[in-house]
Amino acid sequence: MSDDSFQREVLNELGDGGLQEIADALGTDATGAQDAVGTSVSALSGGLREAAAEPAQADEVREAVGEISEPPLEGVVTLGGGLGGGLMAGVLAKLARPAAAALAKRTGMPVATVSRVFEVVIPVVVTVLAQRAARRRTAGAAPGSPGSHGTPGPSTGSVGDVLGDLLGGGPRKP
């Protein structure tokens, strides 16, 4: 899967209502909102990949990826509608701060306005990651299975490889 497919899944999950909320916050139309979503998703996925490669942040990212990669406990009510993602949402929120500041500087919009896009997008990104992880589990992530990119399972391989599989683009090349 490519990064484009990840962005498309986020846009589909966001739906017209979410896009309209973003368009209203930015004072733009649906196309402008889609561009903002694409930019924010790209910033978040790139930031996750960078954080996974950074020794100081790798453990936190590994735990967050593990949380969304594990099946939810049967019969246990969790926050987020059973998808988990609390750690991942926290990691993404940390990554969103500098990304929102950079995007605000580039566009001339206030940081608070740009931050609103990330506030709307982060739960959707966590949902899409959890859905991809569930599909990966269902497929058994056996070599050659759709979405596996040759990694044997959700808990194996480096965090960068698992992230590459979940975000699109496959595992990192050695």
C-alpha cells in the first residue's frame, strides 16, 4: 500500500462531515480541506517514521504500535470504541504540535487554526491504523498475504517495518 492509499483511507473515514468541519475551520472549500488533510496525514506519518528511528522516541512509538496492533480484549469496554489507540493518539498529538507550527508558518494561518485540523485528523488516523492492523492480523500477515509485505506478524520485525506496513510503503529497506 502506498502513502496515497493511507491518505485516501483517512479521507474516506473522515467523510464529508469531517471534511466540512475542517473546511469551516480553515475558511476554505472541500478541495482546500482535502489538501490540508493530505498535508497533515503526510506530516503525521512522516513524523511517526522519524520518531520510530530516533532512539529517544522509539520505545514510545513501539508501545503505541503494539497497542493498536494487538486485538482488543474480549468483553472489555475500552475508550475509543474498542479500538484502543490512546498511546498512539498521544504520540500523534506530540508530533502534531511542530507540524502545525510549520504548516501555520508556511500558510500564514494562525497555529490554533491549523491545530484544529490535526485535532480532527488524529482520531481518524488512529482508527485507520487500527483497521489496517486488524486486517493485518486477519490476513495472518503471512509472507505474501495482502498488506504483509513479507513480515510474519504484528509483533515481529522492527517497529519501522511494522509502521511501514501499517502506513504504506512496506517495511524499511536495510
